[in-house]
Amino acid sequence: MGQLAFNKSVYVQTANTRNLVLMMDDLRMDVGEGRFACVYGGAGLGKSQAVKWYHANNAHSIYIESTDIWRTSTLEFLKDLCRELGIEKPKRNRGWCFRAIVEALYENPETILFIDEVDRLGNGFLEIVRDITRISLCPVVLIGEPRLISIMQTNERVWTRTFEPVRFVPMKESDVIIYAKEAAGVDISVEVAGILHQTRTKKTANGNFRLVKRALLYAIAYANAAGSETITEKIAQTAVKSAIKWATKR
Amino acid sequence: MVSFAAQVRAILRRSATDTGITYEEIARQLDLVSRDKKQPLYGTLRDFIRRGECERISEGLVRYVPHNRPKAPPKTACMWRLIRANRNGTITVEDLMALCTVAEATAREYLRLLTKHGIVRRIDRPGNQLSKYQLINDPGPEPVRNDVNAAKLRRLRAARKKALKQIQVAQGAIDDVNAALDKARCAVANMGDDRNT
């Protein structure tokens, strides 16, 4: 009897990823105009993973993840961006770093900047990024949780430059069926998909990608332990309970 | 089988980008004569215009706009970009396989090379769990390449090319010998006929 196995070496493109690719295609068509794009959604929906996948597979893009230090020092952000652009030994001077960044972007005008976890940074940070996109004409894609939208909306000069925001939504039950098929090669019924989809806790919604993935991992382990070749409804229920146990405790 | 859209795209690509090409000319090249047969062409061109693949210059005249989606970087660059994007966390062989679509051996070899150069640190985990790798020494955005392996592959490729050339020469010689043999056999056969007669 063959055991079920979860294949982590497969990237399953959900509707969210497809929406991101469409947005990026549209954004690239307008190269030559400084502007923002925005990818937002709750935690665990696969935003960063999708953006990293896009960045890795497409040349002319820069990806940086914000750090807490940027909140108090824009110089640190500028220095990090300098390093990403291949500028060696950036000086401890905001003006120098800014000019070096703009010059590097002038040389590579098709560059797209991805900045992750922007929602924890303030409006001052957005002003610097706005200057970079305005002067270099390179688009900037900001990624963050839903409060990013309100942060951007408070700054009209940023919001009016924003292209079309892409919202990452939780997985649908049909996505769970496709995910189980592609990642684990297992056919699950609509009922089982419905159970695995029930990942609602105090802080997460149904269809949270991270929790659905965890539930599927547990379901496969339990099915193997029980000697079952399929994931039954009972196994799925136990797996979901195990998957969201840690989240409900918080 | 080539799709209808691909056929239209090929004609557009071949056409001059400055003066453009007429709908009639595309239809003629596709052997679409009647109005009914031309309908799918109109639909395809409408889709192309909407997607920005071509633009309408005037009534019935379109121009091809090369699609500006950038080429995917080579696999080494793809893996390096992903490792750097995950510098605040860790990465596994499976992540590289999933997000860069590379074989397990390729991902392992690349991570082994980076570990050897002191760029990433391997974190072993208990049981059968895969090791994690952490970027500890970032040399910059330029991909770290496996120069030794690249040189080895270059040598192998050159040796293969040389061997193929030698095979070609040998094949030519064998063909010559076969032709000479055929000629000799023919001559012998003719001699035999002469003796019989």
C-alpha cells in the first residue's frame, strides 16, 4: 500500500498569485512613470511567498524586507537599498545614498522595487519612497497587511500615484482541492476540502493558507498512521483541530 | 499544432514595426477569404490590442508592439535572488526546488557551493527533516557562480564537440569505403557477367 506524501517542492499558483502576475504585467507596460503598486492582505495568505517567487523568476526587480530599524532611521533603509542595487560601501549620509540610488535606477530604468512589510513603517518612509519613484520613474510595489491601505490613503500624493492594489484573499474550498492534488497528489472530496478549509480562529479567517497547509500536512500524517490511502472526513477534522490549536491559544 | 493566435503573432512579428500591416494582408497570409472566416482574426487582433501586444495605427492597420515582459534570469541567478530575498530567515532545498523550478541535485549543489565559500550556514535539524540554510555573508546582488563546475562543463562540452567531429570524419571515411566497396562489387559482378557470356 502506497503512503501519502506531501511534496513541499511544488509551488502551487493560486488565484492570488495569478492576480499578482497580471498586475505586474500591467505595471511593466507603463514603465517610464513613477508610481506605486500595492499588495495587501492578512498574515499567512502567501503575499511574501508570491512576491519572492515573482522576484526570483524575473530579472530587473529588487526585493527588500523592512526591518524595525527603518522606523527610526531612514538612512538604514537607504543603505539597505544601496546594497541591493549593488552600490558598494554606501556612505553614512542620507543625501549621498539617495543620489546613488537614483543614479543606479537611472542606469536600470526597468527596475521594479518590492518593499515588504511596509505597514509597520510611518508616513515619513513613504515620502522618501515617493521621491525615489518620482525622480527615478521606477515603480515601487509595497507589500503589507490591510492597514497599509489606510497608511497610503492618508498621504494623498502617494495614494493618487498608486496603481491598482492587489488584495490577497483566503483560499477557497476549490483552491484546497487543487492544492491537495498538486502538493500531495491526493484527491479529496468537497466535504473534506470544506473541513480543511475551516481554519477560523480569533485572529485568522477560514482558508488561511498557512493553516490549510498545516492541516493538510497533519491530515496526510494521520492518514498514513491509520493506514488509509485517502483523507476521510474524520481524519480531516482531527487534522484541522491540530493545525489551529496553536493559533487559538494566543 | 500551432494555435491561431500564435500564427497571427508570427505574421505580426514578421511585419514592419513602423508602417504596420493591414488586416487584409494578415487574412491573405492566413488564407482567410470569406468574411465568416475572417471573424476569428478580428477577435484575436482585438485581444492583442487590449493586451498591448499590438496597436491600431488607423482603420484596418495595426502595428506589432513587442511584449515587454522581461526574460527569466538563469537558474543560478534565480536561486541566488531567492536566497538573498530570504536573508532575514532561512531557506531549504525544497524552497529552491519549488520557487525556482530546479532539480533537487541542482539546488543541493548550489547550496553546498555557497556553504563551502562561507556565504550560507547550514543548520541541521533532528530526524529526517531537511537542513535549513541561512545567509551569513552577503557578497551583493551579483550571483555567486560555480566556476569550477562551469569550467568542467565547458571542458566536457568541448570534448563532446571534438568527439562528434571525429565521429563525423570517421562516418565520412566509412561512407567512402562503402561506396568503393559497392563500386568494387559492381565491377566484380560485371566481370562475372563477362565470364558467363
